[in-house]
Amino acid sequence: MHPKSIILVTALTLALPLGLLFAAEDPRENVGVEKSTVTADDLAWMAGTWRSAEGPMHFEEHWTAPWGGGLVAVSRGLSDGKVSLVELSAIELTDDGLVLRLRHFHPGLKPWDAEKDGPLEWKLVASAETRVVFEDKAQDFPRRVIYERKGDVLHAILEGERGGQPVRMDFELPRVD
């Protein structure tokens, strides 16, 4: 399996040791719009189909356009030409502002975390024109989930710590639609 594929699967399971460490991003660079004023419509730049096809693991995210105050995404990972991961994500408006929630599934839609009562969740902490940062300070990794669009590439960035060491993973997903 390609090293980047291993890292993606590892990051998504949140249970396996990581194979790649990067310096953590400086949180001071996350300046932008006040989080309480950000709406799902402000994240319309995320809508579309984004796909990384490096090595034997291919990953695709399809984000819907904002509607009803939120966005949703269906994602899948393919290994050896077969679906090996399904992920359902939602960015929803709560009383505290926008929240990113997600859940992972094995093929057959069997939850990876069946014993967990609910999805993983991060609150919006910063936003700029084509960048959004969600955070859950109680989690080690990923503590922060960042989406940033640069032209026709969506970056999905995971940040946090493992064993007291900063970890940063950046997945480049070119637009395919």
C-alpha cells in the first residue's frame, strides 16, 4: 500500500499509529471572519467532487452545495479497486455556530465506532474567504480539521498531537467536476 494511503486510512480510523509527522501549523494564522457570523452559505466554495488518486489508495469527497443551513459530504476510499472506507460528514448550524460532524463506515455501512454514541465533532473556530477551521480541544488527533481551497484543489488538513509530538497531515484533493 502506498505510504500516503496508509496515512489517510490511519488518520480516519483515529486508532492506528501514524506514519508521517509534520510540524503543527501556527494557530495565529487562523484569522478571519468572526465565527458567530459564518453561515453554511459562506462555505459554498467547498461544494463539488474532489479526488486524490495517488498510489493504490484513492480518496474522494463530494460536498453538496449549502442548503437548509448546512452542507453534507459523502466520501469514499478505494484500495485495490474496491471501496474500503465510507465517510459521512455534515456541517450544521447549532446554537454555538457551525459544527463539523462525521462518521466512518466499513464496506456494507458497518460503523467503525459502533460503540460510540454519536459522530466525531469539531466546532468552527476560524474562517476566511476559502478556509475554514474546526477544532475540538479535548481530542489529541485530529484536534483541528481544516478545509482550504486553493484554485481547483481542496486541502483537507488534520492537526493535533500524538505522543506529545505535533502532527500535521495535508491531503490535496483536485476538483473533478
